[in-house]
Amino acid sequence: MKDLQHDVFLALGSNLGNRYDHLQAAIEALFETVGGIQKISSVYESPAMGFEGPAFLNCVVWLRSRLSASKVLKAVLTIEKRLGRERKTTETYTSRPIDIDVLFYDQEIKETTQLTLPHPELEHRRFVLQPMAEIYPQWHHPVSGKNMIRLLAETNDESALEKQSKWLRNPIKNIDFARFNYVAIEGNIGAGKTSLSTQIAEEFNAKLILERFKDNPFLPKFYKDQSRYAFPLEMSFLADRYQQLVEDIAQFDLFKDCVVTDYDLYKSLIFAQVTLAEEEFTLYKKLFQIMHKELPQPDVYVYLYQHTERLLENIKKRGRSYEQNIQPEYLQQIHEGYFNYIKSLPSEKVKVIDVSDLDFVKNRSDYLTLVRTIVD
């Protein structure tokens, strides 16, 4: 799955009520609906600008999101309204419990009636430039080409900022994914294993190991003539999966918190039992058992269940020509093979999750529900 993440920078401010609580509530809501939070700046207090009112607490938040710029804005406005912000039709500034401005969306330059990118006033606002320079000093303004350090040095805003000692909390710390060393995401063909593994690796700083199925020359041939190509296909898959897991899991990465894979070696035996003749499978199983004993086992084995009709829809949607003739009976056999294997595993290591009605790629709420189910 290609990377669809976008860098989004938002300025948050509050000058009514419990200002810290309003900022924290906004961050929680952004995490739930917009995307994973990469960094949160320090909180700075600054005087109200353009009107008489209590001092503001301000910060800048850097997120990575799969939403379009217009959908980010829609989510921001919804969060503001939920937290008590009433936007006026006039351009007069007023006090508010929460204010969220979109500063940057990647390096995009655009101007509509609803949204201007980058934010047109940020170069004149020290309370934005200071926290922005703190979390990403080398980020460049796409129009002027100047980075945040230079813009801060050149701004004509001389407002006094007071850095606060209290920090805002990143909601991702409430999801203890780092307690796992090795997580295997499994499922039938088209269940969404690669999509989920990729999302988790991006957000939870995990080393990602994806199955190299595209490099297997026997796969397209197998779907055309299964009896002829089943054994060389399964043997090549077994050898490649074993080699990849041995090399990648054994290679310690100081900068990653855990390992996430979109397959487990045991899938080789499950598929082979369906595709191979009895004598071939007996030989295959002997080789498999030798290899399987040498590999580390996942701390948690996640099986994404989707009903057959949904699997066929997903397979058709992703458009791999050699998969288009897969039959429902074949998918059911694979599913039964997985469940027979799952029954042999310790129950505390297995998470079987029905994702038939979830869209964890497009809907962040569904994604977070899935992640929390894995961790709980």
C-alpha cells in the first residue's frame, strides 16, 4: 500500500475557561479523527491579538493524516464547535475556548473561500512561529522558501511570549503498543493485512516486514494452472518467507520499538494444505517444521476476519489480474485452515477480529478501534 500520509500543522489557542483542558481536549479529538500526532510543541502564553481579552495559551501540533485538506478543515471546525467555539460571521476577533487554524498541509499552496494554504497570517504571529520553529525548525514556507527559524527571526510581531512548564500529552501514549516485541497481522486474501500493518508501523514506530509476494514468478502461473505450479509456488514462498523473517527479525533496530509483519510463516502450511496433493504436502510439512522451529514466535497473533463476499470485493478492487478468478470455495478453505491453526495457539496470544464492517484505511475511528482491540 502506497504511503498516503500528509504532513499537517495546526495552531491551537484558548483564552476562555480552563485553557489547558481545552487544548488537551482538542488534541484528543484531533488524534481520534484527523491523524497520528508526531509532535506537540510547548505551550506559550501570549496576549490577545487584535482585541481586548484574556491572554491565550497557544501551541502547534504536527500530525500525519490520510485526510484531504478540505476534510482536515471540516474535522477541525467540527471539533471547535463540539468544544464550544462559536464562529461569528464578522471578521472581528473575540475570546474563545478553542481556536484551531490549519497552518500547512504538506507544501500545498491553495486559496478557496474556506481555506488558504499556507495560513496567510502565520508570518506575523510570533505565538505561531515560536512553537512551529520548536517542533520543525527546518520546515520551509512553500511561498517564501524561508524556514521557520528565519521567519521567526524576521517577524514584525514583538509580542511577549511566556513558555509554560506544563506540557500537553500525546494521546498515543494511552495505547501501549510498545509492550509487544513482535506482532503478526494475518488474514485471508484481501483481508487488509498489509494496509493495517503499514498503518501501525507508521504510527507506533515499528519495524515493518511485508511479504514479498510480488517477486514470486510462480504466482500468476499458479492461478492459471494450480495442479502444475502448486508445489514450486509453495516451496518458493516457504523459502522466501523463512529467509526474510530470519534476516529481518534478527536484525536489531535501535530506532524502532517493535516489529510488525503482515504474515506469519505458518500461513505457508495453511495454503500448502489446500493447494498440494497429499504426497507433496507430506514432504512439504517435514521441511516446514524444521524451519518453523528456528523462528521467533509473535507475542500476539492477529487474525483479521472478513466474510467471503467482502474478500471478493476487496480482491476485485485492488485489481491484481492473476487474482480475479479466485473462487469463494478456495477462500473458505483458506479460512478454515487459519481457524484450525488458531485453535492450537494459546488463547492469550490470539486476537480474532471481525473487520467485515470496518474501513480502517479511510476511517480513523475504525482503525483506532482495531488497534485498541489488539492492545487490550
